[in-house]
Amino acid sequence: MELLEAALFGIIQGLTEFLPVSSSGHLALFGKFSSFPPEGGLLLHVVSVHTASLLAVLIVFRRDILSLFTSHRKVILMLVIGTIPAGVFGLLSRNFFEQAGSSMVLVGMGFLVSALFLLLGDRKKEPRKELKNLSVIDSVTIGFAQALAILPGISRSGSTISSARYRGVQGFAAAKFSFLLVIPAVGGAALLDAVELLKNGVCFEPTPMAVSFVTAFVVAIIALKVLLRLIKRGKFSYFSYYLIPLGVATISYGLFSSKLFAGLL
């Protein structure tokens, strides 16, 4: 049973990290209805699946990453600028963001915010910008959207891609920039978590962690390729039709299960 839950944990992470539905929100829901991973191994499994997702990005976008050091050096600066807001917000309010995942009401509200981002992304300017044409304002806007996505339930890919599209960035270029932002954002978060693990000592069962890592990696590659095809076809906002009822259901569950609401019955 533990290996099955480990596989499911990896599948959820791999699928929802890049599809615009929020991996943090779905993992919070998974944790609410499952005992996996055990409390002592949660951080280790999070580091594992985040590393798997990062590796998937490096493989799928390997050519784009190499081009940053040749023909698209300006994009490196834009990526640095876009990373700063999330880095600052994450370091200053890390404990708050981690605790927010235990509130199903906040997670549900995050799902609704994600849906709003997707719908607003369709109200975009005429797409004309490619990666090489990104401005500082574009990067700052996308960066703040990524910072907001630290809250559970708010999709990082959904908020960043939609913000870029709203700024007039061509859909495929917006997706590339969003996923390139994963490298410093997710990589930095995984590094901080790894440092914390080393400070507190690491004790784990290797088999469940390996299962989570492999499933997250494989599913993440598939999810990336599927999402890129959907963006090309202009169907990105369709995910909002999933997020809206999910958000309402999650908020309802959070309210009905809360002690405050129970006291009123």
C-alpha cells in the first residue's frame, strides 16, 4: 500500500506541477485524505519530487537552455528579474506559506484564483512578443505572479503563463519562459529544503522515495509536452472549468470540517 501511495504522490506532483492546476493544492488535498508520506518524511519526499520535476524541465527544454548562453543571453537577465519576487516572498514568509496548506479554505480559494488567472489570460493583448522581446516590466509582472503562486492552490504555471499572455507574449514563448523560471524557483526551494534536512538529520526508506521520484519524473515529462500542445491550440483556459468546481468543493469541505462551523451546528 505504501508503494502505491508513493507512486500516486509522484503522479500528482508530476502531473500538476506543470498543468495549470497547482501541485501544492493537490498535494495538500492528497495529504488530507492519505497518511502518506509520514510526517517525518514529508519534506524529503517533497525534495525528491521537486528534483524530478526540475530534471524533466532540463531535459524537455535542453535546447532552449543552451540557447540562453548563445543567441538569447538577454533572457537570462529577464529570468533573474522574474525570480526575485518569489525568492524574497518565499524567504520572508516561508513558514506562513507552509502552514497555509493545512487550511482547505485557503487552498480552495487558491484554486479559484488560479481559474481567474486562466480566464484573464484569454483577455490578452494581441500576441506579438517572443522571448527575446521581453521587457523588464514583463519579467516583473510574471515574477510577482510566480510569487503569488507560493500560496497553495495557486498554480505557478497558470499564473505565470497567463500573466505573460496578458502582457502580449506569444503563448508558446510564455510557456517557455514560465518553465525556464522553474529552474531557479523550484531548484532554489529544493536546495533550501535539502539544507534543512541535512541540519535535522536524514532518515528515510529509499524504495518509496525512489518510486515517487521516478513516477514524478515520467509524468512531468508527459505533462509538459501535453501542456505545450494545448497552448498551441489555444485551450489553456479550459483548465478553469476544472478548477472552479474543485475550488468550491474544497472551500465547502474546509468550512464543514472546521471547528468553528461545527460549533454552529
